Amino acid sequence: MDTPHPGRVDEQGQTGLDEALLLDSQICFSLNAASRAFAALYRVVLKDLGLTYPQYLVMLVLWEDGTTPVKHLGERLRLDSGTLSPLLKRLEAAGLVHRRRSAADERSVHIHLTAEGLALREQACHVPRRIAAATGFDRQDARTLRLLLTRLTGALDDAAGQDAAPPAPAGPAGRGGTAEER
């Protein structure tokens, strides 16, 4: 006699597994699937700019912050030096950035935008609009999702015993709220 597969649905619509153990019940799987879908879309949208998604993230930080220490860039993007260093080398080879040691502290390397890197910002203006249109979210939905994801990241960092992320906005949607608000 065959033993039913624990995940297979029986005649009453029940499975042999607790719902919490179903793949479609996993937040991490939904986030991973969405992340992969975003990556595929960004590949298409960024192709004309000659950037990969991780390179685009580096450029976003530089366009926002200007000259930036490599350490700050890694913290902001949550990337270790083993991942960040090759990204920066490729951006430098493309003529978009250059690296320079700090005169004040020889141990610190700063990333500077070149004129080409700065000019690329104007060409990239369409990227957020194309991504936003593809999601089908209005501004409020997008804002709510960002706040929830920031809150989730903070909670997971706290649970893992690390606080590698920059501070989240205070209040109920951020990590600054009370436990009940989180």
C-alpha cells in the first residue's frame, strides 16, 4: 500500500504537512522569487546603460552621496569587500568612477564619479519609472512595501544578532517603534 506524499492534497483538500511548511507559505520564497523577477527586469532595463544591477546600485549611492569611502559604500549596499571590489574595478574600467586613497587616512579609499559617471545619471532617469510601471504599484503601495521591507530587514538583523543595516525610519513602520508597533 502506498503511503501518501506528505505534501499531496487528499480528497478533503488537506495535506500531510502543516501549512507553515508549504513552500508557498514562506515569506523568504516570495521575496526570493520577487528578487529574481526584479533582477531579470533590471537586466533588460539597464542593458542600454551598460550596467548590471549591482553596478547600478553603486552608481545610485554615488549619485546620491557624491564621493564616498569604499567602507561606507559597502555598508550602505550591504556588500562585503570581496563582492564590492570587483564591481568597483569594472566601473573604473568602464570610466565611470575612479578610486583614490584619502590624503587624511591612507587606509581609506574613496570612490569618485568621473564626468562620464555623472553624465550617466541623466541617461538613467528612465529606470525608476520603467521599474515602477512594471510593478503595477501606485506610489502609496510602493512606499508601504518599502517600509515593510525595511522593518523586516531590521527585525531579521536583530534576530540574527547583527545590525549591519543603516537605521530604519523611526515610528510604527520602522524599527524605532514599540514591539507592538513592529
